[in-house]
Amino acid sequence: MQKFSQTALSIIETRLKAQLKNIDPKEIIEFEVLNPDIATSTYNGNTINIDGKKYIYRGYKTWMDLAHILRCKMLTPKPIDDNFISIRYEKLSDDSFHANSADREEKYGADSIFSQIHKNEEIGFLHYYKEALENVKLSSRKRILNLGINSGDEFELLEEVAENFETLELIGIDYCASAIASAKEKFKDKTNVTLLQADINNLNDMNLGEFDLVISIGTLQSSNLEYNKLLMSIVQNQLKRDGAMILAWPNCRWIDGEMIYGAKMKNYSFSEMSNLYKDVNFAKKYLQQKKFRVTITGKDYIFVTATSILKD
């Protein structure tokens, strides 16, 4: 087993990359490091003296972040003794809905890899979504539209956190028929929830009226949509002047059961976020022009939350 308790992090990354190239997905590599629990209130890189020898301190977050950078899952560390532990990485496979060649509907359908993703169980999504809902004062909203509802994750959280859920009028739209069927099953006893299978390119033809809150998570960047034009149309035609908006873009990849930080563009082998920042910046500037107060939050998902200045 390699020992990295006195090795620079840059060298550790290089060595592990080389080792992972020579093993198959699902195989495990192990290495010895200083036990992060040996100290508290200690920043990474500080030295710890043990029996006259100096060791480099690093917390668990470093090892978790490194696992994802190396496209691995971090398994439960094993104690070696009171001072050292074994870190274990399992190499991820390429099992990802991103690589799925199915057509647009089936890629996000009820039997797809995507259907196995539960964003509300990922704290990197959940915390910032709940924060956005607090920001828009959910209890003051009456009509809520969700574009790209898929199987209904975002409405499930509304049911959990909204004290007035039963009085809300909720409409969710998605292109995928099997996903909408799954969402309908979840909310079959909720008469205040309407779920529609439709193309949001045709939103203006649906005569849905205006909404106090519009939510769209990971949808508006879809390649079949004209993002700038669609966003402006939604603000002008579906959002009340004193309404609110929650938009979110994935800054992550879903691979072999793991949510890996960093958006990725085609033809790049690494995370490249130009399009993400471009779309977020357009939303911010346009909504500010329309007299909304805008905040940008999040990490694995980037949230743009807009509340009307007219409501103050």
C-alpha cells in the first residue's frame, strides 16, 4: 500500500492518476494517509508531529474532492492505527445518462438512467433549492409553474416545505410522456397538481395564464430550446410582474451513481463552464432589467433566484 502522509498533494494526484489508468472500472485502490481525526481546527497542509516525524495534515473533504476529480467513488476509510487510515477509491464506470444515445424522450424517461437520479437526496442540490424557495417567500405564492418537471422531484419538496401546499395551484410540464406518467402516479391524490406532457417551445399556445412563481431546474439549457428567446418569453407572458423565478443549471455530471462537480462541454475532457456562466449571466441581466432582484447561489447546481422589486 502506498503511503502518502508525507507526500505533496500534487504528487499524490499524479501517482493515483497513473495507477487508475491501469485498472478496470469498479476496481479499488488504497493508500495510507494521516488520520484526519487526529487534529481539529487545522487547515490542510499544516504539519503534525508524531514521534519526532512530521506528517502533512489533510481533511476528509480533500480526499472526497480528489476522488471525484479522479472519477472515483470514495469508500469507507479503514483505520490502520490511531494515527493513520487507509483511503479507498473505487474507479467509476462510464455508466452515465449523459452518454446515452437514446432519443430525447427516452433519455429522460421512466426507465432511463436519469430516472434513478434523486436530486432531493443530494445535499449539493437540496440545500440551495430550499434556500431559493425561502428567498421567494413560497408561502406568499398561489400559482406555480414548473418547466421540465420530469418525475416531480421539485414538487415533492414543495409538498414537504410549504405550509399551504394544499392551497397552491401547481402546474408541471415535461416533454417526456413516461416521466409525466410517473409524476402523475406520485401526485394522483393531489387535486391541486396538474401535470402536462407538452413541448415548452409551444408554451404560449397553451393559455396557462400568469404565475406567481416559475421554476425550471436543468431544462432551459436543452439543445432543442432557444434559451434567450424562451426565457424572455416566459418572463413576458407567464410570469406576473410581481412574481418570482427560480432557475437552475447543473454544474455537475451524473456518473455511475455519483454526482461529480463541474459542467462539461462536448469536445472537452475536463470541466468547462463557459456556456453555464453565459446563460446564468444572461438570466441575471435580463431579470434585473425587468425590475427583479437577482441572486446567484449554489455549487453543483447554480441557482438564479429572482424576486420582483415591485413586491417590496
